[in-house]
Amino acid sequence: MAYSLILGYLAAILSPLIVLSLSSPQTYHSIIYDTGRHFALTAFAILIMQVVLAARLRIVDRNFGLNNVFPFHRNMAILAGSLLLLHPFLLAWGGRKWPLVTFLDLPWYIWVGRLTFLLLLANAFMSIFRDRIGVKFETWRLGHDISGSLILAGAFVHSWYTGGDLADSLPLRVWWLALIALAVGLFAYHRLVRPQLLRQHPYRIMEVTPEAEGVWTLKFAPPEGRQRFDFHPGQWQFVTLLRGRGLPEEEHHFTISSSPAEKDFHTSTIKELGDFTSTIGQTEPGDRAVIHAPFGIFSHVMRPEVRDLVFIAGGIGITPFMSNLRHMRDTRADKRVLLLYANRREADIAFRAELAEMEAGAAPDLSVVHVLSRPEGDWQGEKGRLDQEKLRRLCGRERLDQAMFYVAGPPGMLEAVISALQDLKVPDSRVSVEYFAF
Ligand SMILES: Cc1cc2nc3c(=O)[nH]c(=O)nc-3n(C[C@H](O)[C@H](O)[C@H](O)COP(=O)(O)OP(=O)(O)OC[C@H]3O[C@@H](n4cnc5c(N)ncnc54)[C@H](O)[C@@H]3O)c2cc1C
């Protein structure tokens, strides 16, 4: 299925060229000029597909994991921007002459194209450097939605009035209208209709439990008269807490930390990190939550044939592993699991007692190794960072040669572990990574 989707995506972004070559196969222009036209047509289709990629489609999530699609979405924006940057230069070079690029006194629809391109550049720049500039996520997302809509509208208007391709080809004009209708329809459903539908059936907070220093577990009850959604262990949810009391109402991603075998509730375990999560301890039983779920593919059930697993967790990256381990325990799964759990201090270790209990239980065959980077007192366990030496020693050659590795945690730790696993000759096909930030 994943390959069919990739082919479908390629067909979609090349669809304007396919329609054009079928409807108007003849060209009277130079190759350079035609390349410039084709770049713009392809860039328009890429922009349409950006909306499709961002619309949280189940079929996309099931095959690639939604959180893995967002970096692809960003890279495709960069590709579209590059094609559009080259577009006027190639047209000028290929026959339209340089005033197209240098003159100010040009028709309004050329200016629409220029401004759309500048907006796309600004949009991509903000998306890449948001964190470094210090723009709040919610402010960025609102700006991204508004500028994204203006970019699509601008690209549509520019191509409709400027391009000879559209003027000469009725099939291409029809296809253009179909593409923009798809984007507008999906965007309206994703950003306006679906949030309202989800709000009609909010979940209820049953309990708020401290789990470690600055870490809280929220327990959610399904909406009145409804069943909880089904999910795979390790999947995540979009949560918007409706708490009132002046507390922020924002949508955030949180992994589901409970086992799918618990049918009457589910939980997320959340670490105080920034402006929103630092209010998580103020959530109270009875508060409501809008939930859109489940998403993600970071789950042992996606590879049922694998028996030997190594889970590597950094800090709050433990949450998907708790869900996976609890599910293995509840289903008495015949799995052998080594959990390497890295934290700064002992006080940061969440679920310590439950992990010890699972280690002593029959299934799964679990071994837990705690690794502390800044231990206090007389910590007798592993110290320092999870580097190549520790991974080699703790995993052993047998696991390095055959186990499936799952890694979740803060970006710095993820990069270090992935690179150490590569140095230890563990192929990428046996490493699954969950990014908690984009
Ligand atoms: C797939 C996935 C699963 C996650 N699971 C967990 C979990 O189980 N437990 C947990 O504690 N954390 C989890 N996180 C991380 C959690 O989403 C962020 O810590 C939280 O959104 C930070 O919000 P903040 O405003 O408190 O922090 P800030 O300091 O404002 O933001 C820190 C970073 O979080 C991201 N972020 C902030 N606001 C949002 C938002 N509204 N939507 C999306 N991203 C945002 C941005 O990249 C930002 O740079 C997960 C993230 C992802 C992507």
C-alpha cells in the first residue's frame, strides 16, 4: 500500500504535465522555456498536495505515520519554492526576454505571481526557523494557515490569467479547477468542520496523577454513551483540554501511555516543558478534552513476527514504550524486551515501580536498565549518556545482529543513539524512531 501511495503522490504532482501532454502534445517553444512552464505547473500541484499531506488522512498515517509526514511536507515546500524561483528565469532565458524578471511595469497577474512567491519564501523560512526566532507554535500555525491559503489562491489566480497552457487546454483548465476544489474542500473539512464535530463529543478527565517530578498522567473517559476509540499500543493523540479557569486551550500531540486492552479509559503522561505543558498539573477531574486519535506507527504490533526488541527511551520518550509493554503484559505476548531508559536524575524516572513489577512478571521477558546522566547520591546503576560503548555492552552482539530497535526521546538523544546504532552496523530497517518534535 505504501508504494501505491508514493506512486499516487508522484502521479498527482506530475498530473498537470500528464494532462497537458495528452491534451496539447505539440509545443512551439524552446526546451528551456517549456521546462520553465513545467516547473510552475508541477509546483502548483505540489502546493495542492501540501494540503492533502497536512489533512491528517488515515490512509497516510497508517502507512507512514503522520509525524513522519510533516518533515516531508516541509521538504516539498522547499522543492516547490525552488521550482517557482527558477520558473521566471527559465521563461526569460527560453524566449520571454529578461524584462519578465527585471521590469516593474508588468500586468497585475505577474505581480500576483511575484508576491505569491515571496509569501511562499516567508512561509518556508518561518517554518524552518520558527523555534530559533522564538515564535510561539500556535502563532506560527495561524500564520501558516493564512499564508498557505493566500499562496494557493495567488498561485491559482496567477496561473489562470498568465499561462498560455491553461488558455489553450480545456482539460487542463478543468483539472486546475478540480485541484483547487480538492484543496479548498480538504482544508475546510480539516480546519473548520472536523474540529467542530469532535467538540460535540468531548472526553472527560477522570484522574490527574503525579508520575515523577514535573510529570503527570491524565486519565480520559470516553464521551457519554460512546466507546473509546481503538488504538495500537504506542500511538498518539491530538488533545485540546477545555479547562476554563483562564488556562490555555491549545491542541497538542501526546502519546497514549495506557494499554489498548483497557477498554474504559486511556491515559497520556505529560512532562512540564513549555508554556502549555507547565499548566498540565492544574488539570482537574471533570475537565473536558477534545481528542482526535489515534495516529502513528510506533508500535510492536506493526511487526508481529519480531520477538526480540530493544526499547531506548529518553525522559518522557518512555510513554510509547509504557503502552507497548502494558499491551504485551495484558496479552501475555511472547516477546523478549530490553528497555534502556535514560534520565537525568532518579527523581525524573517515571513508572519505576511498574517497570520493576513487569520485569518480575512472566510476559513479556523484560529487562530494564536505567541510565542516569546526572545521578545524585550513591547511584549504583549505569551513569552518563547512551553512547556507542554502552549500547554495545548493554545490548550484546546477538541483539545488535537481530533485534528490532525502537527509539523515542528528545532530539539530541535521538540523533546520538541513531548515529551510534549506525556505527554498530544496525541497519535502518531495524530501527524505528518516534520524534516528539518536528
Ligand atoms: C508524536 C508526538 C508524541 C508526543 N508525546 C508526548 C508525550 O507522551 N508526553 C509529553 O509530555 N510530550 C509528548 N510530545 C511532546 C509534546 O507535544 C510537546 O512537549 C508539547 O506540545 C510542548 O508544548 P509546550 O507549549 O508546553 O512547550 P513549548 O516550549 O511551547 O514547545 C516546545 C516544542 O513543542 C512543539 N509544540 C509546541 N506547541 C505545540 C502544539 N500546539 N502542537 C504541536 N507541537 C507543539 C514545538 O515543536 C515547540 O518547539 C509528543 C510530541 C509528538 C510530536
